Amino acid sequence: MKKILIAAMIAFFVFGTTCALAEDDIKKEGQDKKQKKDAAKKLDLPELLFFTVTPTTMTYEGGQITVSVTVRDDDGVKTVIAILIKPNGQQSPVHMTLVSGNLKNGEWRISWIMPMNTGSDPLVYGVTVKASNSNKGPNSVESKPVTVTVAGKPKSDFKKPVQPMPGKK
């Protein structure tokens, strides 16, 4: 009986200590997230909200794409740029236009025509947005890229060269 009681006490001590350590880890993780969020606020970086790219897939013929983002910044946004990342990695930045709201909390948008894909393989592009304010130091934030795919041209659409008829010139 004494051995069972000692084993139970040891198990209780080990289990209780493990639970306390796990609880401490959870509290520490929550504090770390809060500290990171507070640090971002101290940097006074713009916040990117509601970033959308439509459509994200299209036929080989290409077509219009629209990029929209809501940006919030207590000090006011200086610029918002959409960046098209081409399949070869080349980047093409374009300034976006404020379409509603104001420089502290507004929606920015731009549209353009994606080019036709003349090859049979799909072309995969990326689109990101970058917003900056006029604060000194790090003053811009960039989104993760959204993928836009322009399908490859169907093989049936490739024209075969016209062969001259034998005997005719």
C-alpha cells in the first residue's frame, strides 16, 4: 500500500509539473504574439486589409484584372503600389488610386489587361501590394503574393502551316 501511495504521489507531482509548464508555455506564446503586435504598432506601419485580386485564373486570351486593397494608417498613407511579378521574375510596379475613404483608412484600386498567352503552357504571375507612409525608418509593408494564372493556348488553336498542293505554284 505504501508503494502505491508513493507512486501516486510521484505521478501527481510529475503530471502537475508538466501541466504547469504547458500552461506557462501557452501564456508565454500569447505574450509573444502581443509583444510582436505592439512592436508593429510602435513602428507605425500601414495595415493592409481586404487585399483581393480578381480574377486569379483566366483563359489564354488574357483579360482585365483588378487589384484592390484597403489600407489603414493613423498617420496617413503616402503611396500604395501594386506589383506584377511576371513568370520570368521581373517586377512591374504601378501606383494604385484611392477610390474611397481617405489617406488614413481607404480603398485603393487598379485594373489592367493581362496579355494573351501564345504558348501552350500556362503562365503564372504574382501580384503583391505595398503601402508606405511618411514616417522615418521602416515605413512600408508588403503583402504576400497572390497567384494569377493565364491558361495555355489549346493545341487545337495553333495553326498548321498551309502546304502547297503538289504541282501548283
